[in-house]
Amino acid sequence: MKEITITTNKLNHLIDPSLHIWGWEIPVYLFLGGLAAGALLIAALAIVYEQKKKLPSAYSQLAIVAPVGLSIGMVALFLDLEYKLHVFRFYTTFQITSPMSWGSWILMLFYPFSIILTLGTLKEGWPKLYKVVAPLPVVKQLIPFCQKNLKQFAYYSIPVATSLGIYTGILLSAFVARPFWNSAIIAPIFLVSGISTALALNLFFSKKPEEQNFLTKMDLIAILFEVILIALLIIGMMTGGTQKAEALGLIMGGAYTTHFWIFFMGIGIMLPLILEIMELKGFKVSHYLTATLVLFGGLIFRFIMVNAGQVSTWVNY
Amino acid sequence: MQSLKNKYAMVIDTKLCIGCGDCVVACKVENQVPDGLHRDWVVEETTGVFPHLEMEIRSERCNHCDNPPCVSSCPTGASFIDKNSNITLVNSSKCTGCKACVASCPYDARFVMPEGYISKCTFCQHRTVKGELPACANTCPTHCIHFGNLNNPFSTVSRLLRSRKYKALVTEAGTGPNVYYLL
């Protein structure tokens, strides 16, 4: 038993007494990155399966969330950098072992595809915006190209969007030093959570009851997958040795228990799950409420993961 | 097979260390570490239940690991392993301050400089290339900090690890630390 541990002369800024290097910027970025990935993936699938009539908003309105959401997320990411002048250094190299390096290049790949899918569907999806941007010099030439090759680029967008969604999770799971993060299953959780939040956001755009019903059904499936994956994450940590068990303690009686079980699992997962089931059974439930809860759940999940992970450690001093 | 590179290590005698903190002061002066930041620190760990207690005092710092996660997680190559040894260093002109290396270190040995780049212990490379000891080892009044090359079987550190019982910290993380503590 450790009676007392005194560490003298450390207390480094952001490192002691417990690591807190990443503030609100990283969770917000991970949330928006996941949302953007989900949005592009759903839009691409709607285009590939030619669901223009059945899913008009997923087909033509959702794609714009990808470049806009990711751009806001990247501003947050930029704000987190301590040496902002050196941001270009991400793009003068490729470090094969660094998830963050993979991520920065995936982001560069993601942008063109998200913009092509946005411009290709802008006329039907956002006619007012189309009227403003269509006469602009470069856009004028780009739009016919995007419209013509829409389906082909939608195909390519599927792996690109999936890799962005997965990367947001690997970014955390690749750190051996933080037992709470060090689980490969975080990557699929973040991907599914990103898809779920994008479906929820799509509900805000959708006007067609048939489409709303389909989106609610899909979101229900996504949330169920999320629940299963989170259960697997917890089982993995429970059975994973002292470090993992100690890290799990953070959400099992520790400082993040309320956040995790009440705000995330309760309000962000279970409540929308119940509301969606009720809605599909024919009860009158505002799908705006459900969608808001799902988005809230996705955001608070990123906050809990990023913060709890930083607290978890191998050395308790 | 032993590599031709120098494998620098510190061997710190916990039986001799009195926790005076001179290593910390020496490091701060030698490396001009800014206020409130430290490249090395002293841990006094008391184990047991009163009155049956035992105490261990350790001077801790970057472990200059064989398999450093701070280098593999760095997205820009700013964190790197020295060409001729196992010393891990930071190239501040490439560092973006993304803090991936800080998160990846099981020893929490890295920190953010006021300018925004990451800094850490360098085993006083600027001194050791001239054949001098790192500042902490040079200053220690009880001579409990030994520095040397583990690839040289005749070095003090090699002989101490052959003849004494020792441990390293958090070896379970698999990073291959090179700061040893004599027990």
C-alpha cells in the first residue's frame, strides 16, 4: 500500500497534477470530424444507390455539412496547436507511425471529395446558395464537372469518409500511455457515433415524412451498434489487467461516472433510442428533439473520452 | 545483437539518493528551463502502513526509451532519435505543439515551452558529446546518478547493472526505458 507519495519540483504546466493538454478544442474537432465523415458517407451512399426521390435531403442537402463541419473542426484543431506558425509542418512530411500524420493527410483528401459532392448536388439541395455561388469564376466551371461525375466521386467518397471517421478514434486509441484510450474498438465506436450524429443532423433538413422515417430507422440501428460497441469496450477494459481496470474506474464510480452514465448513456443514447422506437411505433414524437439528443450525446461522448483518457495513466503521481 | 549505436543510460542509486533536489536545480540552470517547468524531478514514495514504512527516493526524467512512443506518434518528425545513440530529442523548428508526444509518454516527461514547442530531458547531449557528464549527474552531492553507455560492458552503468539489483519504471508499457534504479 502506498501511504504517501511526494513529488517535488515537477508540477509542469498542463502535465501535473494530471495531464490536461487537450481542452475543448480536441473534443469539438473529433465531434465535427465524425459528423463530417458521417455526412459525406450518408450522402455518398444516397448518391451511389440513386435515392434522389426517396431521400432527397440525404442525397442533395447533407453533403454540405462535410466541408463546413470539418472546416469549423479544423479551426478548433488549429486553436489547440501551441506553435501555430508551424502548422505547415504537418504537410511537409508523412510519418507512417503517427495517426495524426495519417489524419492530416486524410483531411486533405476528404476536402476535395466533400466539395465535389456538395457542388454536384447544390442546385437541388440549396437553390438559394446555388444562385449565389454558381456565377463565381472557378465554381462556374466546376459545377458542371461535379454534376457529371457525381456518382463516380460518390463511390470514392465512401472509403475516404470511412477512413476519416475511423481515424478520429485511432487518434486516441494509439496511445499506450493512456489506458482509457488504448483500445482499438474506440475507432469503430467513433465511426458509428459519427454516422449516428450525421443521421440526426439530416433529420433537421429533411421535409419528407418517408425520408424522416427512414433516417430515424437508420439512426436506431446506428445507436444499437454504438451500444454494442461500447459494451465491448467496457468488457475489454474490465478483463484487461490492472491498468485497464483502473482506467475503467473513472466511469465506474470515478470522476466521470455521472457524465458517462447519465449524460451520455442516459440522455445521449438511451433516451433517443426509446424516443426513436416510440416514433417508429407510431407515437407522435418530435424528431427534432430526438436529433438534438443524439447530437448532444455525440458531443459529450467526445468530451468524456478526451478528458477521462488524459486522466488515466501508468504513474499515479 | 548489440547495435553499434551508443545506448546511453542512467543508473540511479535509490539507497544513496537523499532527495535534495540538486539534480533539478542543476538541470534548470544548465538548460535554462523556464520558470515553473522541469525536465527532471524527485519522487519520494513512502510505502506500507504506519509504523511499518519504507521509503524510496528517485530522481526521475525522460527514459530515452528503446521504442519511444513520443517519436512514433509525432506527426511532423520533430520528435526524433539521435543518429548515434538512443537519445530522443525535439527539433523545435518542426514542432507544431500538437502535444501528441506529451500524451504518448507513460512517464509524463514532456512539457510545453512558453514559446509553444515541446521540450524534455536530452541527457545533456551538448555536454556528453564533449565527454562531460549530464548536469544532474555532475552535480549530485551523493554521486547517486551514474551515466554511461550500456553497449560498453566496462562502463560504470553496465557494471552496476551486472552487480546490483535494479528496476526501471513502467516497463509494462513496453517502451524500453533506459533510466534504472538500484534497489
